[in-house]
Amino acid sequence: MKPGDPQAVRVMFEQIASSYDILNDLLSLGLHRIWKRQALTWLKPQPGQCLLDLCCGTGDLSFLLAEKIRPNGSVLGLDTAAAPLKAGEKRAFKQQWLRLRWKQGDAIATGLSHASIDGAVMAYGLRNLIDPVGGLWELRRVLKPGSRAVILDFNSQPIGYGAYFQQFYLRTLVVPVAEYFGLKEHYSYVEGSLNRFPVAFHQEEIAYKVGFTLARYFPLAGGQMGILRLQA
């Protein structure tokens, strides 16, 4: 699979949707749930806000946000693949007190109105876009002035011990575990996607260039993951 190929990414997530959540728990030892909550400490969601979860997958962050913005706020989960959205909708049916909406669409061209969103999150999505710069530009476009956004993703480790550990983790844990689920090819692409992904300080530079007034990158898990905090 070619990293950043929109059609290939969409098809991949259609195929892994049923195993996606359990694999996230296994491959991160459940830590992804802690990292996601850490990301939300910057966003500080408030009741009544209209929030956006880009590349939402099955909606982990969407549900966390929806709990925070009750009773009058709303959360829109947007993803390129239909199968993860259907999984999120099924889960939401059991929690109908939460104001959640779902939309299949492109994170680079959301179709949302300019300056219409009070805050946004994106977890493990920016790296998969054909144009991460375009993704940040679109994110800035839909945010209201002064509102916040946060992006959680792998952190590219080009050299040193961090790079060695990242390669070891991906090749000896991620891919073999995914192979057990019949998804070896779907997770083998992660290493290649990191090779084209901007490193931490480059993400800050890009964010400023597309119009964010504040961009700060914070490493997690010994630098293997990172959070990009943004303010429009």
C-alpha cells in the first residue's frame, strides 16, 4: 500500500474496521486511551460547543467529546471510510443522550462552513492524508478565531535510539499481531507513512504557515507519539 493514497487508505479502513478497536488496545497496551484523554486537556471542551472529530474512525474521541459538551452541544465525526462510521453509529444508538452526528468525507475538503467549529481533534489521521499541509489548512479554515484543536499521532523518529525502537516496535510487534488478525499488509504501511510525515518542529512550522496563531508539539511515550496543540 502506498502511504497517503486516498483510495488505498479508505479501502484499508473499510477492511480493518471490525478489528480496529481491539488492535489499538493490544498494540498500545491500552495506552492510546490515556493519550486521547491527554489530548483533550488542551481542547477543554465546554457544554454547548460544536466540535469536530476529523478522521474519527469508530469514534473514540467523538464519544469523549460528546460527554463534555452536553446537553446542548454537538459533535460531528468525519471519516473517509463508511465501515468505521457505521460502527460508531451502532455504538451511539445505545447512547442516544449524546448529540453525535456522522459524515463520510475528506479531511482535506470537509464541505463545512468557514469558521463554523468551536474546536477539533484528529487522532492518527493527519499522517494518512495525501497532503498533511492541506489537512492543517482545512482544519484552520473551519475553526472559529481563537478556538483550539489538537492532533495526536505517531512521531517520526528519523535517527538514534528512538528510531531503532520505533522500527523494532513496528516490525516485531505491530505487524506480527496484525498478521494474526489477517491484516499484515494493512499495518505494514505504518512505517512507510512515517517516512513521509513531518517531524515535530516541522508540524509547528506548517501550522503557523497555514494561519494558526499558536502551535506547540509535545512528545509522548518517549517520543514515539506526540500531540500537536493548535489555536486558531
